[in-house]
Amino acid sequence: MRRRQISALILVAVLTTACAGLTVGKSLIVSGESLDELGKAFVQTGRLYDELLDRRIITVEDYRAWANFANGFRDQYPNAVALWKLAKASRDEEGRIQVETLIQSLRQQLVAFAVSAAGKLGG
């Protein structure tokens, strides 16, 4: 259990720092790396929510909120990747700004869920 708590806290730390330096004006390389880290963190957060539900640490309603976000993330993430690839290939400044804004939005939402899950695990 203690090891899982540490893993959850590491996940939150990675999420809060992985894209924290991402601001409009950074390169598309940073955006690509941020997308990669965001995808990995999403999978880890999902596993954590699955475990919390299985262990009855969270309610079905808590999990449903995560599941609703996860469905939206699964729709938006491939679009962000496609937009990033297009902006990178065309060196499109407007596309770069759009993808960076989308990454920030997804990251902020994911951080909120990861923090909540980590708090439940610790409690």
C-alpha cells in the first residue's frame, strides 16, 4: 500500500511538472514530448482509478466522473496528436498554439483527477 501511495504521488508530480514549462511560444518538440508524457500519465491515472474502485476506496459516482473525463480524453487526445503532427509538418504557428492550448487543458483536467485519486489512496 505504501508503495502505491508513493507511485501516486510521483504520478501527480510528473503531471504537474511535465507540461508546466509549456507555454505558447515553445517549440513543437516540447509539445510532442508533452503529449507523450500526458498519454502515459493518463494510462497510469486510469489504472489508479481502477484499483481504487476495485478496493472500494472510491464510490461508483467518483469512478463515473473519471470515466466521463476518460471518454472525452480518448476523443481529444488523438486529435491533439494529429494537430501536433500537422503543425509540425507545416510549421504552422496557429496550429502550434492550438495544440499547446489543448495539451494544457487536458493536463489541467488530468492533474485534478490524479490529485484526487492520490488523496483517496493516502486517506
